[in-house]
Amino acid sequence: MNRTQRQALHNHTILLLLIFYLPIQLIDITFYLIFFSYGSVQPSQPIVCLIWWFADYGCEIGVIVLMAWLAIERHILIFHDRLLLNRRGRFLFHYLPLIVLVTYILLFYLIVIFLLPCENNYLYTVPVCGESPCYGSYGILGMWEFIVHLSIPILSEGIASIALILRVQIQKRRLRQSNQWHKQRRMIIQLLLVSTLNIGINIPSSILLIAHLCGLQSDYEVEAQLYFFFSSVLRYPSLSIYIFNKINYLN
């Protein structure tokens, strides 16, 4: 509701993250609760599975990609803020990346889930209808998703977060502006906490996925996969705490 906060560049990625989290909260988690109450997907219709897949895959991947951009964007906001002083710079280095990332993620998953000419296998007696949309085995789409949508963003988020901490410490010692860098250190620590939790949950799941791609049986370590998946819910309150502290700090 605060116009100043909405217009602040450093809040735009946070707002997009909240938008991508909303379908996960309203659809994905709700469908899980319904499934555990009735023991099956209700109503048992293909459109329910397609919507569930879009929230579970599309929105979740959108969060992972935006978290990677959030870590990279901190470098621009802190060390290259002159690039954002004019309208052209703000469009090229702030608005355009967000537009491209959001448009790409939404179009990709709308097409591969709802429009791709392949046959889905809907399992109404298991969560997320079996988590088996047909695009995963359609050409190179499954490998493309794993490399481009999961591996690269997770690695980029970790590298960018660590590099940001190092750059802040080096710049702080070089300029000896303790007051200014003390404020920015708080923001870096908040980002690091969110990134650590996000990466710590995603990396074990990715390792299991690599193992399955390399020949590990699909029913192996099922219980571990469920724990990793439901642990991802921890990211939602942690992100809310991060936003709350950040806004209070800016005020």
C-alpha cells in the first residue's frame, strides 16, 4: 500500500517473488491438504492436475530463478548504482531482466504443461497427480529444465551471494566508511540467510534428481524426496520475515 516502497527498485524483485509464491500458497499447498484429507486428487479431473503442475513446477521454478536474480541484482544496486541513474539504465539493467525472466518462465510452463502435444499420465491416487507431466520426457525439455531452470540459478545464487559478502568487506576496508557499510551489511546478512535456506533445500533435491537421471530407480529414496519437498515450505515464512525486516530497516 506504500507507494514509496512500491517504486523503490530494490523492492521490485521481492514483490515478484511474493506474486509467484501466491499460487503456491493458494493452489499447491491447498491441493496437498485436500489430497491428504480425501486420499486422492479431488476433483479427479485432468484440468486439476494441469493447474497443480503449473503451480508446483512453474511458480516454484519462477521463485528459484528470481532468487538467483535477487542475489545478482544486489551487486548492481550496491556497486553499480550509477547505471540506474537515468531512465535508459533503469530499463536495461533493472526492468528488462525482470520482464524477460518472468515472461520466459510463464510462457515456458504454460506451453509445456497446457499446449505440448504429448500424452500425460494422470495418477489421482498420489500427490501432484504423480508429478509426471509428459514434457519431462519430451525431447530435451527435461534436461533443459534441470540445467537451465534449476542447476544454473541455484549455483548463480550461491556464487553471487558469497561474492557479494566478499565485495562488501573489501570495499568497506578500502573506503573505511563503517556507518554506510554497516547498513548494507544488514541487508547482505538478510539476503544470505534466505539464500542459504533456499540453496540448502534445493541442492539435496537436485542431487537426487541427478542420480535418477543417471539410472537410480525412481522409487528409491522416496521418503527423503518427500522430506526435501515439504521442507521447501520453510522458505515462505523466512522470506516474509526477510521482507518485514527489510522494510522496517528502510523506514
